[in-house]
Amino acid sequence: LFNLNWHSSFFWDGGVNHIEVQPLAPITNPVEMDETIANVVAKLQSDEGYRTMFKDAFGTEEVNSQRVFKALAQFMGMLVSDNARYDKYVRNETGGSLSQQELSGLAVFKVKCASCHTEPLFSDFSLRNNGLPLVNNTSNIIDLGRGIIEPFDSLSYYKFKVPSLRNLKYTAPYMHDGRFTTIDQVLNHYSSGVQQTPNLDPSLMFGIVLSSQEKEDIKAFLNTLNDEEFVKDVRFQEPR
């Protein structure tokens, strides 16, 4: 999770539109934490350590759902990734040099990828169908994506939120269902694997023509988006 302050919606289907409400879904979803907010609040209230932290943050030991969600939202808002080598290159800072191959990859990226993966966040956060073959998921159904949120709008089917391309080194597997384990597989999909499924994004009607060299150049550029300072920031690691 990173740069959430700039997201206009959350989850692959964009089903939540505010950062303070986002935690409600994983906490209560039966396939995730399968909890109730009342029970979470009660457990936190019964813990002396948490009561002390709530007093430090809010002035009293009272734990309630509003405070829980505010605290989580404040933490998530701190998760800012903006010190990759690409960022330093854009800001003309020390450590921001790009090789010729990386610059070539950036040039290809701007022409063939940036309409969806818009700089500097590397997503426009829209919902699109990127032409993945429609396959049954682990629940033996085809995931409708945005269609789950808007089931009476057939134009919403099979559309998923465009993810950021930052920190790809740490975020495999790829695509909404994790079907690809490597960036090579992702690039091969866009160059030769796009399927003419319902609601396919018009920009992908004929796929994205990429030569072998362009793929290598794009991969080199994508590596400049890995923010090691962010990933290793002790503030975001599990407390010891």
C-alpha cells in the first residue's frame, strides 16, 4: 500500500470511495478477517497498551469505531512512495541518473503505457477491462470486477482498477487475480494475449505492439520505480 491519499477509489472494483471507510471491508469480509467492528473495538478497549495509545492520540482512553478508522486512515496516508530513482531523476537530484536503456524505456512507456499508467502516480485510477481471458476464479465464477458493484450496468462488467506500477519488484503476482508471476508475462499479454472480451478498453482493441527490445527497455525503466527508501522505512514495519 502506498500513495493512497491520491486514490479516488479503493479495491480492484473501486467499491469504496473514501480512505477512512476502506478498512471496514477487510475487517468484516468473511473471506478476510471475518470480524465485527463492535468486537474489534471491544478487544482494543480491553487492552491496556492500546488504551494508552488511544489516550496519547485522542486525549482519552475511549476506543470507538470513528477513532479506529481515523487512526488507520492517518497511518495509510503516511505511506508515501516518492523517492525511487525515477523521482530523483524528475527532480534532478543526486542519485537520479538513468541509463540509456532506462531512458529508452521511459520514451516507449510514455507512448504506449502512460495513457492508463499516468505519471507520477503511474495510474489514472480508472476502471478498465484489459483483455484478460475470462476464467473461473477460486470460487468457480468469473469475476465481474466493477460489475459486482454495479450489477445492473452491463458496461461495468470485467473492469478493474488500473494499478500503480511503482514498486513492482515487491508486488508480484500481477493482474487483479494474480495470474501472472513475472513482468515478462504481463508484457506478453499486452503485446499478443489481449482477448476481445466484453467491454474491452478501446485502447487495447489491437493490443500494444512491442518489439523484444522495447519490452527489455520498458522492464529496465520499470525498475527505476522501485522505492527502496520507502520499502525499508522502519516507520512502516511491524513494531518490535
